[in-house]
Amino acid sequence: MQTHLGSQPTFWEPLALMCSLRPQIANTRFATNNPTLTTVALEKPFCVFDGSLSQGVSYVVYLYVKADAGNSSVTDNSSKPLDTTFQETNGGQLGPYKAATFGVPNCASPPKLSDVTDTQKVSDLLNQYLLRVGDDRSCLYDPNFQGACNPPLVQNTAYRFKYILVDKAAGVMKDQTLWSDQIKTNKMKQSSTIDTWPGRRSGGMIVVTSILSTLMFFLLLGFLASIFCVVNGSGEPETAMETRHESQITQQGVLSVQGSAETAN
């Protein structure tokens, strides 16, 4: 799919005739951080399989992923799709694995570019347009998981992708795209290569850092002041209690002496 969603809205219908049928990385307008260390966002195959659809037949699209450079087959000799998994293929190193299944995208009702700026619709737009490979972190460790497992990809690794159209009732492949060009996941930066020199930072970052440092100083100063007040204040009641206690003893002693004197008289 060489044409992207960033083109004119009318491009969807002639897409199958215009493009070489290869899965493409998603438009950066809709997936700004793509690929990541462990994911790759692809365009779904809009208007790619329409010429292979028969009325009254139910279809589903499979996505296959592999990490080798060959043009591997994803069906057996009877055109039935392979059910190979991430674990069986060592994450695609030993051959393609089935990573996702979804319904055939509706070419008659493609995503609307105007919905990109609508916060209430953008989530549905991205789900309709994008397929994120490597987005499921739990399926590998869930013993009750059913379906295609789409676990995180390996960083700094080149992958290739293929869509196929499957007749759900017959369980056979009816059409397919070519394998995509290699798309490489990002590589994690070493901490030693991260530039921390303040001169490289923006003015806004420096201002924010200065403000936070000042606030931290005043908070620390207030904390120390409150401790000082508590320590000094806690000694006064004890002194007062001791004074009152001594006064009571003295008064009792005086009263006792007076009482004895009166008795003697």
C-alpha cells in the first residue's frame, strides 16, 4: 500500500489498482512514534482485497510477521493458512507467525481525515486505520489465551509483514499481499550516549528546572523551621508542669505547718 492516509480522501477506491500490494508503515501523522522499541504500526489493507470478495461469503484478514529476509509461504499445500505461533517460530526467526486477525476494512467507508482533530472520534479512527504489531504483552503468559498472539517485537530487529484474505467457511486463503519491505524496530540508547549538557536544553526546560529548584529550597526551609518550632515548643509545657507541681508541694507543706501550729495552740 504505497499510498497513505495523508493523501486526498478519494484515494481509497483506486488504491488496489494504483499500488504495489505491500503492507506499509503507518503515516506519521497518526503514529508519531513509529516504530518503537517493540512495536510497529501498519496501515490496514483498505481497498486491497475488494476484487477478491464474493457476495454472501464471510472473510477475515490475517497478518503474518517474520524476521528473516526470505519470501516464505504462509499456507500449506491445500491453501490453508498456517497457525504457527510466536513461540514456535522463535519470534519470527524461524519463519512467519500469525500475529493478528481482523475483519476486512470497508473500502466504501474509509476513515475520515476530518476526524483527526475530533478528540471524541480520533480513538475510533486510529483503531479503524492502524494495526499495531507487538501490542499484546500478556498473551504469551496467559494459559487460557485463544486466538492470534501479538507479543512485543525485539528491539533493533528488521521485520517483514504480509496480509492474506481468508474465506472463513472454507478456511482457505483467497488472496494475499506481497511481503512488506523490512521495517526495523528502534534501538535502545545507552545511558552514556544521552546528552545531558545544559547548553543543549531549551530555554523553557532551564526555566522550569530553576523554578522547581527554588520551590524545593523553600519547602525544605519550611520543613526545618516547623521541626525547630516543635522541638522548642515541646519543652515549655514540661517546665510549666514541673513548676506547678513544685508549687503544689510547697503549698501543701505550708498548709501542713500552719495546721500543726494551730493544733499546738
